[in-house]
Amino acid sequence: MSVMAERPPSPQSSDDISDFTNTERAIINRLQLGLPLTETPYRDVAEDLGIDEQDLLDHLQAMLADGTLTRFGPMFHAGEMGGGLTLAAMRIPEADFERVTEQVNSFEEVAHNYRREHELNMWFVLATETPGGIAETIERIETLTGYPVYNMPKEQEFHVHLHFEV
Amino acid sequence: MSTSTLKSELLSDQDRELIMATQAGLPLVSDPWTELGSQLGMPASEVLERFQKMQASGVIRRVAAVPNHYKLGYRFNGMTVWDVADDAIAELGERVGELPFVSHCYRRPRHLPYWSYNLFAMVHGTSGDEVEDKAGRIADVLGDACSGHTILYSSAILKKTGLRLRKQKDNG
């Protein structure tokens, strides 16, 4: 099991934001907002930013390779695809945490899974092909792990715009 | 087909193929539509049109870069959760969502006695103090309608694969 620590030991980490060049910053800020769906999308963005198209593509490639970007591509709205989507939480005793993590992560329906510091200490997103798949997957997780799963589907979504300025 | 009627109404087989072909990423070449079209046996103009339609209908939010926010210095990720009066949450949730530093904002069910919070607002910051300050601004918006809150910090990413569309099964 690979677990990435989220909080680095010191603020002077090697991947400090000051390491980004102005071009990288501009690309990160601009491309979070979305690629225009035009015939020449990369060229149009590159022109906006005042750089060469090949430069933009090379930077994207490099930032994906070094993990600055986790993805570049379409962001799907799973709910709009007709599938099921929910947030779920579990209360797992420390002694069982590692075993249950492996079991929960083994489900391909589990898209993200975070440890959080609370009595409910495991939080994951479930995405299933059909809306009915959520209840069925939760039942399978409960059977496999032996612990209850608290289902917290969204009842209402309030509009936001995710943007990390660098 | 194993998928629901709902889904087949929303997504054509060609749309599904495009999603399958790009969920790991859009080709990083000058003309990504032609590249995808040649993979799927579809004219480039149709690829682009299908993307435009999926974006207009909301199947695709946008085609965008997803940063690793830890690498960008946003290392503190606080899931702020609030116990908000049921008759006020619809209006107040909108106002919390409008705060520029909130990345996700949802109403979700309570699970008493373990969980009394019905409003979730994800806040990212470059320090714990920054997250706390931002939570304070949410508290200001909610005022007396809120009877309790807490901030859940994530201490480890246990899994992060993103939302994937899986291959359709052939069995009925």
C-alpha cells in the first residue's frame, strides 16, 4: 500500500511554489479554467499567453511528468453521465486501519480515499456505472470490511469555481 | 448492455468511446481532435463537435489542467463541515459557495449521533492558519443559523485515481 503524506515535515520543501517560472505559473493558472474547444485549442491558449504552441505542449508534458499536474483532459461530471456518485465515511479503529484501507481501495468504484482526523476517519468517493450501484457497492464494502459505511450523497450542490492561483 | 436507460439516453456510444479514449488525458499534440479521430475512426470535426456538445450539456465540466495542489503550495486541505438550520441551508449554501476560496460546497445528510453536519465546504490553504481564517469567514456568513462546525484535515491520501468510466460489460 502506498500512502502519500499530505503534510511535508517542513515548509522548506523542494517543490515550493517559488520554483515555478512565470511561464509555468501562467500555464497553470490559465489551463485550470479550461481549454477552449476550438480547432486549434493549444495554439489559441499559447497565443493568449504569448508563448509558442510547442512551448506550451512541452511544459504541459513536463508538468504532468513531474506531478505538478495530476491530469490534463476532460473533467467529467459523473452525475451527468447517468452513473452513481457519493461521498462515504467509515469509523475504523487504528488497529484495523491498514487492513480496511487495502480492502476499501481494492474496489474500483473507490475513486479517492482520504484519511481524516475525526471519529469518522476514512472518507472516500464512490463512483458507479449506475445510480443503483452505490447501495450495492456499499453493501459489498460493509461485508468485506465488517464495518458500517455512512453514505453522504450530495442533496444539493452549490456552485463554486475551483481555482488555485500560483 | 449492463448500463441503465438513463445513461444510454445521455451518452451515445461514440461519446462513450471519446470519454474512454481521453480520461487518462487529452493528446498533447497540436491537433488533438485529428489524433483522437484517427484512433477512433471519426472525422476530427465530429470529435470536436461531440466535445462541444458534452460540455454544453454538462457531461464535461471543462477540458482542463488538474493541478496537484500540494505541489502548488496548497498543502492544507480542510473539509469544513457545518450544522446549518434546514430552513436556511439552501440560501446560505449558495453564499458559502460564492466565497472565492471554497472549492466544493454541498448539502449532505446528517448521520446522528456520529455526524450532525449537513453543509460541506472544502477549503484549501497554504497553511493551517489560512484554512482557519477562511473557516472564520464561512462562520460569519452562516451566523446564527449554524449551531456547530468542525474542520477535518486530511492526514494522508489513501487513493487518488479520479473518476473513471469503466468498460461496458458484455453480459446482459
